[in-house]
Amino acid sequence: MKDACAQLSQVKRLACTFLIFGFLATGSLNAQAQTQAQTQQQTALPHVAVLATGGTIAGTAATETQSTGYKPGVLTADALLKSVPSLGKVARVSGEQISNVGSENITNAILLKLSKRVNELLAQPDIAGVVVTHGTDTLEETAYFLNLVVKSDKPVVVTGSMRPSTAISADGPSNLLQAVTVAASPEARGRGVMIVLNDRIGSARYTTKTNADSLDTFKSPDDGYLGTLVDNVPHFETAVVKLHTTQTPFDVSNLDSLPEVDIMYGYQNDGGHPGRRGT
């Protein structure tokens, strides 16, 4: 830019040089101001912690058309967050890895670790809410467990996906964005643990998986949804009046393990398998 002043007289050359340096200084100040404004805007956003446990949302397949036979629990929490740049527009998001398994392999030890970490995070004043990413096979069980043992009225949202991250129409990124948006919403407080997938906001108490393949699988057929998302804006319609979170007597803070409780199904002509009592 100095060359632009080279052919001018000495006085004009000085004036030209001052103008150039003034222009550069102004541009630098504007860039600094813009950076400061962006930093202030980011700091003002609510802080949402994402706890990853694995599942299809973190799964990968050999091809983009493959939606079955994939490997769950491959991507890390950081990789999941980086795959959705729009998260930074709705919240300050941090990620932690609790486990990285298919949800059929979620154990009592993982449940206990997860619930304790959720309570630790929610006790921090800086945390507005928590999102748990999870495989869909047992997602509703984990969500309901948290609904009973979380001791905070801050939002806790469980989400996942029906298609792996490599699918051409993967639903994980959208579900994660919606879950973080709900967790960051002040209107989500006091509603218990929620399940958010496919534009629906459901209560952990009433929501169940209804289909092994459909994206629109998590439903609440008898009690309805708490709300929906439209253009990534949550709209709440109902609330849960049953006891949840801070209202329940369940406390896992001092537990080292959860009690083992087996469920045995009986059916017509079951043959009296070993361990089954009665007829």
C-alpha cells in the first residue's frame, strides 16, 4: 500500500501515508471490537453439558446408505459436538464421555456413574442444563431412571438417533441440536427428565420406543408430548404432575452399586424353564 504514495510529492506522500496507517489502525480496531462482541455474546449464552454414552448417534457404517448392521459407539463426545456447528449459536456446550457402547450394553455401573455426574454438573451454578446422548434400544429406561434420581429442577434431556452418523440422512445432528436447545431453555425447568428426538419433546415417564426402524419412533400414546420444536424453537404445551427428580425419595449419592432386580416373563406354554417357580 506504501507504493500507492511513491509517485506523489513529499507533502502529499506524508498525507497519503497517514491515511493508509489510519485506515489500517481503524480496521484493526474494528476487528478487535468484533471479536470482543462475539466473545461477549458467546459468554452470555447458557452453558449446557453433553454427556455421551455411545449408541447409534455415535455409530458408523461402511456406506452412507447403510442404516442397519453398523457399529455403535464409535464417535467421541467431542466429535459429536464438532459435527453440529450450530450448537454454538444456542449454548456454550461442553462434552464428556461417560461410556461408548450400544445401549443394550448399558450396565447398572454406567447408570450410577451417569446419574452421579448429572447431579454434580447440575449443582454447578454455571450449568443451565444437561444433555445425555444414548442408544435408542434402552434410551427410555435410562431416561426414566434419571427422572427418579436427578436432584435438580434444571433441564435434563436424553437424545439419540435411529440412523448412524455416516448415513446420508442421519438424524443425530438435528436431534442433538434440538436437545441442547431444549436444555438451554428456561421454560424447560421443572418438567422432569425429557426425551427429545424428531421435533418431539416427551416426558421420560411416558415416552416409549414404538418402532425399530422409523425415525418417528419415540411416542407417548396415552399421555401426549410435553411440546414440540418448530424451526428449532421449543413450544411447551403440558407439564408432568407425577413425582419426579427433586420430589422423589430416591437418592443415589451414597450408593456404590445398584441392587440387582431381574424380570422374568411368563407366557402360555413356557415349559417351566430353570429358575421359574410355580406353574
